[in-house]
Amino acid sequence: MPFAWNLPYLSVFLTMTAAILLSVLPGARRAWLLTAGVSACVAVMSLCFLVFIVRSDASYAFTMGKFPAPFGNEIRFGPLQGLFASVFAAVMCLSLLGGRTELFEDVDEKKMGLACVMFNMVLASLLILTYTNDAFTAYVFIEISTIAACALVMIRDSGPTLVATIRYLFMSLLGSGLFLFSVILLYAVTGHLLMPQLAESVAALMAGGQYTKVLALVLAMMTAGLGVKSAMFPFHRWLPDAHGSATTTSSAVLSGLVVKGYAVLLITMFCRVFTLETVRAFHIHDAVFALGFCGMILGSVMALRETHAKRMLAYSSVAQLGYVFMGIGLGTPAGIAAACFQILAHAFTKPLLFVSVGRLASAAHHDKQLRALRGSAWSCPLAGFGFGIGALSMVGIPLFGGFAAKVNFSSSAIFGDEKVALTLFVLALSSVLNALYYIPALINIWSDRNPGAKRVEADPYAAAAIVVLACGVLFLGVRFTPVMELIVRGLELM
């Protein structure tokens, strides 16, 4: 076995070991430094693994423990999994760097160690949801991710965050319960939990016409459960309060990463266990497409009416996640590939926006109302440019990641068999709506200098995070063809 095969397991082991150490490690700065360092280390390990797996052009299964399939537990990795893991770990590190100042201001020093435990557990959960080849293990880490994400919302320790956390917890438990029931039913009719054996059993049942109603119910419950977790419309009501009231790092992680992990798992279940043919046979993809369509439009409409900058970004996340579900709902490999690219583009863009807003709000005495941010970019030009790059990407201006994502969606629809006109229409309408709230917000922060604005002290950590995240957005916009080729190959090897 090549040593590189161990890197995915070692990445998960490192994050969980760090979480254990952080529970007893004294000192807030030490805790933050260890967490950021572990995230950076995992990003480097995942990138090295990605290079190895792309060169080998294959996917592999890694047995966890001494029990082999079909009784044991295993992870499966290929080019797509390596790409997701690299981006998730890198964005986690950059979110910790970008929101460092606000994190130390908003979180009690005595609680910083526990907060960092949760950041590590979120990263571990994202890695497992990306790599896992076992349906029940996926459920276990869905619950771990839920608990950790709720803790990250309430670490700011205020009334609004507590209310948002309770709402987030109730909705998350609903989603987790639906996923668990679907796994139980799937195990009842197949007798397996590992995905390769599940795929064989599902294919045999479909070919024999057995338990088709049960399989349809399983698919519906699993889709609804993961949809609730990832803020699929109309299950999005928890997201604006949770993301809008949390501290900057938490908002960046929750919006840029956490909700993406569930979407990645949904794609894995669709492609690796049920196959797209089965999904289309039960018309699950039509429901997902319709909900994605509604999320794209209504999420933008709600963002357009919002006057709080972070809540505007949160509603924008609902719209951007709608793109992901629209791509999945196309029910074609090209649509799934476009959805994967959107996950990557949004993972870079939304943390860039949250980190930039956090720095801009510092000039407005931490007031995040859009009217209070008028002219704030002159006090922190780098954050202003970061917000501008993120906003232009969301609108879909060429050379940015958001534009490349929309090109991919358009291509996947045009070369598909159906939904062409509707997909192109909703892409155009969504782009117009995005422009209606992002462009005025961008003009607002670069308006005449605000005489009441506070001078923002230089923060090299935030500056580095903004620059790297912006470079990621530009890279995806300029070099999206090789990235899409890697995604397509990864889906073929899934």
C-alpha cells in the first residue's frame, strides 16, 4: 500500500486528536494557533494526496479497522474527494485567519479552547462526509457536525445567537432524523451499510421490481433530510439567523463549508449507491430541481429586502445553494459536475465576503447595517476589494468563479435532454437579482468617506486570508476548464 493512501485517514485522525488536546490545552491563543495549524496541515496533506491520486487516475477503498467488507467500515477516495478535502481544509484555515480579530473579541477567553474543539470537529466531519463509504458512519458524523455547528453559532454568547442556535438545532435534528430513518429502511431491505454492497442490492431490487416503493421512500427521506441540513428551500429559515448573528469565523465556516458537506454526501448517495437512473426513475430529481429553482429566486428576493449585511449574505447563501440543487436536479452527470463546481466556487466566495464584511464593520463600530457601512472601504481598502471580488463573482461577472459556475450550468442544461429553457431563464433571472443587491452594497461601501468611521488597524491574518480567498475565486474563474475535467473524472471514478 502506498503511503499516500493513509493521508485521508491521517487527516481525520489529526483533526480529532487536536480536538481532544484542545479540551485540556490552556491559553486561548495557543488553542487558536493549534487549530489554524492543524487546518493548514490537513490542507497540505490533502493537496499532496490529490496530486498522487490524479497521477494514479484511480479511486481506492481504505479499510478502517480489522474487519473487511461487507462487515467493516471503510473510506473511499478518488480525485473528487481529494479536491473537496483540499478546499474544505484550506477554507477552514483561511476562515480562522480572516476572523481572528473578531473571534477574540466575541468569544470569552475561557471558552476559546472549546470553540476550537468545535472547529476541529467540523473539519473532521466534513472530511468523513467526503470520504466515507459507509452510510451509518455518515449519519454519525452528520450528528457530530450538527452539535459542533450549533456550538459555533452560540459561542458569541448573546440572546440572538441562543435563539438562532435553538432554531438551528431543531431543524438539524429533523434533517438528521429523516436521514437516519432512510438508512434504517435501506438496511432493512438490503442488509448492508457499506455503499458498494448497497449499490449492488439496490440495483438487484430495481431489476427485479422489488421494494420499489420502499426505495422511493428512502430516496425521498434521504433527500429531504440532507436538504434540511443544507438549507434547501423551503427548509432555509434557520440559516439567516444562525449565520447572521454568529461571529465572523463561524459565519464563514457555516456558510462556506458546513452546508456543503451535506450536499456532497447527497451527491455521493445519488451517484455511488442509487445511480442517477434510479433517481430519475422515481422523479426525485424533478423535486430537487424545483426546490433549487425556488431557492435561487426567493433567496435573492429576501436578500434584496435585507438591510443587515451578514443576513443579506446569509440569504444569498440560500440562493447559491439553490444553484447546487438545481444542478443535482438536472439528473445528468453534467449537472452533477456543475453542482460540484458551484460547491467549490461558493466555498471560496462566501467566506471572502463574510471576512471582508467583518473587517468593514470594524470601521463602523461593529454595526453591520448596510447604511452604517457607507464609505467603510476607505478605512480598510483590502476588505473593500475583497468584498468587491466576492460580489462580482456572485453576480456572475467574467473572470470570477461565479461566472464559471453559471457557464457550467448553462452548458450542462444545453447538452441535456430537458429543462433547457427553464434552466437558462432562472440563471439569467438569478443573475439580475444578485446584481440588484450586491452592486448597490458595493457602491455603498465605496461611497464618500464616512467622517464617523473608525480607523481600522492592520490585521495581517485577515489580509492574508482575503488575498488567498480572492485568488481562489479568480483561479476558478480563469482556470475552470481543468477543474471541471478533474471533477468529471472524479465522478466517473466514484
